[in-house]
Amino acid sequence: MGILSQEDSDYLKKELEKITNNVIIEFFSTDNKDKCEQCDNIRAIMKEIMDLTDKVSLKEFNIDKDKEKAEKYNIKMAPVLIFNNKDNGNIKFYGVPSGYEFSSLIEDIMDIGTGNIEFDEGVEEKIKAIDEDVNIMVFVTPTCPYCPAAVRTAHKFAMINPKIKADMIESYEFPEIADKYKVQGVPRVIINEKDGFEGALEQEKFLEKIIENL
């Protein structure tokens, strides 16, 4: 039995037909079975998507064996899915993108696959103008209905500015990281290790937080 219902599968297939660009996703697993309990679920999710379109491809690596490649993308933990169309791996999903976060995965695929990324008025040019490195971590849980909005804003920013790295981190799968950044509610966003806020801010407010922490 698949993850998607037949109705959802039919709808998603029609949406994915809009994709014109190939979408390359890389998956890093780990030999640590305790850390990779969700690896098979991630593979199953990706297979179901790829069964609906030939425009999405998945390449699998191992963080323990493919160390040089992991270092290139500054990957220190797994499992993680990376969008790698621009060869900088700056859009990541740490943990399984299930529950509400499945929509974030699909919408990222649609944005990159169509090249049509929507921004609020005046935001896009300001994001493109950022010339300093920005690291955004968005902590989520699968049952959080507000988390995808925060993830999507961070990922959209990273799609148009290679200086920006945006990571979704599933708090239950990486509790030690969530504890380090005092995650008590989600979405929780950390920018450049300096500041954090909770909630899904509109794009302009999110941008202001980035600028404050440059």
C-alpha cells in the first residue's frame, strides 16, 4: 500500500506534469541504524514521487563512506535530503519529510522544477542583494501545521541566493540538536547561530530577522 491515496496520487501526478526542469535530490543515509530508523520511509516517499514523474531523480550516498562529498555540503548528520540543482546543496531536509512537511518537499520540487518561485512584493530583490553567508535552521515536527510555511520561506530564499543555506530539521529525529537550540515550540528558526524565533513569519519579517543577524 502506498503512502498516498489514489486520489492524492492522481492529483500529484497532474501537478508534477508542470515540471520542465530536472530536479536532482541527493539522499545521505548512515551506517548508524539508530540514526537511520526513518531511512526506509524516506526512500519510500521518494520512490512514490519518482513513480509519478521522470523529472525527479534521487542519488543515494552514505555519510560514513562518502565522506568527501558529505564534507563538501557540510553534512555532519543523517538522514538528509539535499536539493542539488546548483551543486551547492544549500536546501536540505534533515529527517523524514512526512506529515505536513511532505507538502514542503513537493512544493520545493515544483518551485525548482518549474522555475516559478513566488515572493511577496519587494522581497525577492532584497534577498538576492544579500552578499554575506546566511545559515537558517528551521526546527519542525510532522504534526505542526505552521511549520511548512517557515520551511518554505527559508528554502525559497536559498533557491535564489546561493549565500543562503536553509535546513529543515525534524526535532524528534535529532533531539540533541533540538535541545542545543532550546526548541520548545515549533516552528523554531535559528539564524546564523545568533538568534531564534518561533512561528511562521511573513517573508518581509523573516527577511528583517536575517538582516538583523548578518
